[in-house]
Amino acid sequence: MFIDQVNIEVVAGNGGKGMVAFRREKYVPKGGPAGGNGGKGGSVIFKGSLNKTTLLDLKYNKIIKADSGENGKAKNMFGKDALDVIIEVPLGTVVRDLDSGEVIADITKDGEEVVIARGGKGGRGNAAFATSKNPAPKIFEAGERGETKNISLELKLLADAGLVGLPNVGKSTIISALSKAKPKIADYPFTTLIPNLGAVEAKDGRSFVLADLPGLIEGASLGAGLGHDFLRHIERCRIIVYVLDIDPVDKSDPYENYLLIKKELAEYNPELVTRPEVIVANKMDLPNANKNLLKLKMKLGDDVIGISAYQAENLDALVYRIADLLETVPLKEEALEEVVEYTFKKEEKPYTITLLEDGTYEVKGKLIEKYIDSTNFQNDESVKVLAYRLKRLGIEDELKKLGATPEDTIIIEGIVFELQ
Ligand SMILES: Nc1nc2c(ncn2[C@@H]2O[C@H](COP(=O)(O)OP(=O)(O)OP(=O)(O)O)[C@@H](O)[C@H]2O)c(=O)[nH]1
Ligand SMILES: [Mg+2]
């Protein structure tokens, strides 16, 4: 099954809670604060991999979750950071935030890592709050919450060059001869059901990504054979490598076969046939190959490149030809357009105040949520710290300006406060 679109939820781990503890020493009645910080929550990271060709693995994985960081401990010991969860995805995976609709990642390189949901920072333990004024604080911070996102992944296969041709012409044999990709090769049509990617390295050090695509037949653009599901992946290939069987068993004419494939591409998207191309005559080891290649060159010119993928003949010339041509073709605009730097947006305002119909003032904001999360309401000092932080944000003044009085109910991130 070829899966190229899935929706999932990613949940990063929360940071561990900071610890409140004091040193116990012999003969010292009250030791200093010794509560360690909590560990960092695990992030969910996507990593581009040439070994992945579909999003199938994620199809049954509706939620990807990283662990939370360990809580801080006594004796100034820090909680352990949770491990990040790293998920390998195929190159060309476009990740979208379903809530904002925004593209948050377009993973195009082997080994490229993008943090999709960031784990929360660990909270500080009381040792971190000691000051000369307050040498024995009982304050701690809760860990920051990890990010949660609903995302969609869409695979838009991304390759520099795509091998396109009728079934059985030897496309998979070519990619396995040129790269480490090991697709199935067999003597029957439609052996390849999903696109395969391979990294090809020329002997002069240049390299490119090659795609082996399933075979096309007449009527593919109308749904025949494997249909046109794969044609859209060709759209992200910068150049097209037409592969022809130079001595087909059905005695068909390689030139006619070339025209047929081009016609199918054009029917799907006329722009595809204007892309720079390399024409490959494969199976040059077969009896009629030389004679047929001469005929083909008369129609298509001397640039047709004869190879035998099977006997590894003339493959270097093919690799150089593709590498040379790629140097003249800029990266596709479409691919560039969707490359979005993954940046964390700073909150524009740290909070919003809304006057509800029943006269309640509601205060909300990410930062405030974080402050409240890290407050221990059983602890007076911790509550004092919160009050101080809220005051510094100007919430009190803002509320007064809006006409709030001590009689009004004020709800800050779900907790009821009074104006003093
Ligand atoms: N004689 C000869 N046979 C070849 C050559 N290259 C491939 N073949 C054979 O052709 C058959 C088809 O090869 P594949 O690589 O599976 O062809 P494909 O184009 O990927 O086929 P589909 O995936 O079905 O579209 C296999 O039996 C190969 O061994 C070649 O250079 N010479
Ligand atoms: Mg194949």
C-alpha cells in the first residue's frame, strides 16, 4: 500500500517538576535548600530518510508521544531529561499544522531533523531560588508543558531526477545499479508499486537523488494500470529520465514507446514534458540492441544514451549526463515556495483580557498559563511570586483601567482572583 497522506497528533513530554528539599546535616538544625531541577520533556522530531518511501508506518500511529522529564530530587539532584522521539519520514514530506493551516516543515534532505513538538523545560527546584534575603525558599516551578499539535503529513516525493518508462524496461535495475536502493526486480510488469529513492554519487563527487517510479502504460493519466497517483510525484523531479527497452520482447518500437510515455505525461500535466530530459536506451546487451539504437538515434538525436543496467555498462556516462544536466536546472519553484523556516512565534501580547457577559473579567495567555502551572498554591511564597509576576505584566493596572473593582470576579487562566 502506498500511503502519502496521514493526519496525526504529536504530543511532546512535559518538563519535570522542580523539587523542594533541604539539606540534612548532623548538628546543623536547618540545612540550606537542596531541591534539584526537573528534567526536560522529550520532543517529537521528524527526520528525513532516504530509506523511507511512504508514510505507511504512521498510518496506524494516530498519536506520537514523547515522555515527560523526571522530577527534580533532593540533594540537588536534577531529574533526568526524557528521550526525544525521532520518527523517520520520506524526503518530500510536507508537515502542516491542521489548526493554523500553516506549513511547519518541508523535509527534503537525508538526515535533516525538524522539531515538530517541543518538549517542556524542567522546572527549577528550590535550590535555584535561594537569595541572601531568602536563604531557605520553599518555592519550586512545575515543568513547562510540552507542545501538542494536530498535524497532517503529505508526501510529495522529492527527487532531482525521475526514472519514467513502461513497465519492465529496467528502471528498478538502473536505480539498484546506481545507488544503495534495493527495490524488487522481476520479469513481469508492475513489479514496482511504490516509488523508490536512491542517492547516486558520481565518481567526481557530485551527487543527486534519483527516483524509480512505477511503470506507466497507455491510459495511465485516465487511471489505467497503477493510474496517475504517481504522476504527481514526477512533478517534484527536476529532470525526467525516460527509460526505453531497446529490444522489447513484444517487438514494439522504442521510439513509439517514448512518444506514448510522453503523451501520458502531457495529458496529466503538459508542463512535465517541457522539463529537461535524458533518454536512456536500456538492455544494450540484447541481440537487436545496436541496430535498434541506430534507428532510435536517427529520430531522437545522438544524445540518446545506450546502457545495460544488467551488465553495468556505460553507467558512469549516464550518471555524468544527469549530473551535468542538473547543474543547468534551478530547483523547482514549487519546492522552494513551500520551504518554511520552522520558527517559534513569540506571543504578540502576553495576555488578553475579556469582559464576559456576566461581568466576569477573563484573563488568558500562554505566559500566564506557564506562570500558573508553576505555582504551588499550597505554598504562600509560591503564590507571592505569582502575584508579583502578574503585577509585573501590568494585569492589575490594565484591569483597573477597564473599570474592574474589588467586587468583580476575575478569572485568570481558570483560577479566580480578587483585585486588591
Ligand atoms: N538483458 C537485460 N535485462 C535487463 C536489463 N535491465 C533490466 N533487465 C531485466 O528486465 C526485467 C525488468 O526489470 P525491472 O528493473 O524490474 O524493470 P522496471 O522497469 O522496474 O519494471 P516495473 O517496476 O514493473 O515498471 C528484469 O527481468 C531485469 O532483469 C538489461 O540491461 N539487460
Ligand atoms: Mg520496477
